[in-house]
Amino acid sequence: MTKTFQCCEVALTISIFFSTLCWGQQQFGTVRFEPYAFKASGKTVPAELGHLAVPERHEQPKGKQIELAFVRFRSTAAHPKAPIVYLAGGPGNSGIDSARGVRLPLFLALRQVADVIALDQRGTGLSKPNLDCPQKMEYPFDQPAKRDALLRM
């Protein structure tokens, strides 16, 4: 129950945050948009690539900034509702990369209601710094893990 509440709370906070940004009230950070040709499944969809500057540490709002990346698919509605923000599961998954898969048709359909935003959370995808770990640890699943063997990896 607690995790569900926290996830919903985070999604609501981000949704409100992006609503504020999308309506031009940039009180939380610097946002840059650029035209973006979003390519997926042999299609090219016009979109915007956004970059949002946020504090690296919440308790130091004037300290070092990091950059969150997101793709915004503009709404086709005459009067769009608050943006729909997609957060990829994981940990460590990219919302932008997720939009390139089977979710794209859903995202494009949801544009009839509101802008759809695929967010790369801190450390993932196009966000900077990117904290992907290229090293893969391969350990056989058919035997118990041994401390010494894991430390050598």
C-alpha cells in the first residue's frame, strides 16, 4: 500500500509540475524545447525534445544542476487537458525508449486528450548525466553465488 501511494504521489507531482511548465510558468527550473523527429517502428512522428534543469540534490536547490530529458507529443485536442506523463518502470528504464516500443500507438491515441510526455528520469536515457552501466555481470543461475567469485566480476 505504501509503495503504491508513493508512486501515485510522484506521478501526481510530476504531472502537476509538467502542467505548470507546459502552461508557461517556469518557476521550478529551466526548460528548453527543440523540434524532434521521433522515430519508432518505421514511423517518424513530429514531437518536441525537452530538457529540464533540476537540482542534483533536493536539499541544495541552488547547487549543481542535472538535466532531465523528455519527449512531448503535442495534443491534437482543441482544448487539451493536463499533460499525461509516462514514467518507465525499472529501475533504470528510459521513458523515451519505452515510447519507441509497443506503447507508441497508445501514446499517439492519448494525444486526443492531452499532451503525452515520455520522461527519462534522472540517470536514464537522454538525461544527463546518464548513469547506465555498460558492464554486465554474468553468473550461472544453476549454482549458489559465492562472495569471492562475485567480487572478481
